[in-house]
Amino acid sequence: LLTVRAQRLIAAAPVILYAGSLVPPEVLAGTRPDARLVDTAELDLAAIVAELVAADQARLDVVRLHSGDPSLFSAVAEQAGQLDAAGVDWEMVPGVPAFAAAAAALRQELTLPGVGQTVVLTRTAARATPMPPGEDLAVLGATGCTLVLHLAVQNIGQVVADLLPHYGAGCPAAVVARASWPDEVVLRCPLGELADQVRARGIRRTAIIVVG
């Protein structure tokens, strides 16, 4: 899923940097024949910024293509700060966030009158990036809101353990893996069965968890 604006920019850009492990090949189908396509899956931040700065110095427009929407869990702030320091002009183009693609796959509105009007978008702690104080699942789960977790399916056992005291084993839950891709996987079950079913389906990454 792409916005029309993103599609137009991709079709016109002479240089495109994209996350090959996260962006479907179909997204690049409309690029210009002479476009330089750079897969950033194996590049670190310094190498990515160097590519962007070099293209800017050559007076070439660049698309830095992220998955989902750059406002959520995209690490775009690190790149933006370095581009500002290098004097490179840039703009952010909204995308289709993974949680919205997941809700569409589930054929589900996330805000229902009288049922739930608040959605919390979060993740779980990783080794390199711990969660800030007060934003762990034990705290967020106490709100009873609809929870949407990015970057958390690898910790599915701990996610379920943290949420069961607040939502109960029978609470509706779902996982959507590779939302909007041709091989999208949709899993629905009660929260108490979620960890076992995720493991049984072999879902290990690129997935959204919805609880509530």
C-alpha cells in the first residue's frame, strides 16, 4: 500500500534508497528505467546518509523509502538530524502505517462507539532500545485500551504474560504478518492462545499484534 504522492515521487526519482527486507518488490515496479536503486538492508546509518548527501551534491532528488509510515518506528529522526547537519533539504511524505494495513486485513475498525475509542500504538523493549519508564505493557495494559504492538512478535510469550492479568485469556487478539504483502498472514484467536498459535504458524518478524 502506497499513497498517491509516494507513488508519484518513486516514479520520478533518479535515486531510490529502500529497505529491501521490508519493502515489497512491487513497490519499485514503477521506477524510471535509469533510476539508481540502492538496497539499504545491509547499510548502516553512516552509509545511508552518505548516499543521500552524495545524491544531493549531484543535484539529484532522492526517495528514501521506508516501510509503513515514517512517523512510527522508522528511525527517520536519526537520518533527518544528519541531513540537517549536512545542509540537505528534505521533506517527509506520509505513508500507510502498518497498524492501518493490519486493521484493513482484519476487516476491522479499531475504534467502535461504546466498545473502544482509544488505541495505543507501542512496542516491547529490545536489547538496544529499552522502553521509557511508564511505557511498559504492565502499565499500558492497565488502561484496557485497544493495544497495537509493532516490533514485538519475537517476544510474544512475554507480551501475552504481561497482558493476561489485564485483558483475560478470552480477550480477542490478532496478529497480522507482512500486512498488505501478497503472502500476508492473518491470525485471530483469544489472547490466551496467541503465543502458541504464533509459534505454530512460524511468525517471527514483520508483524502487528492487536489486543482488545
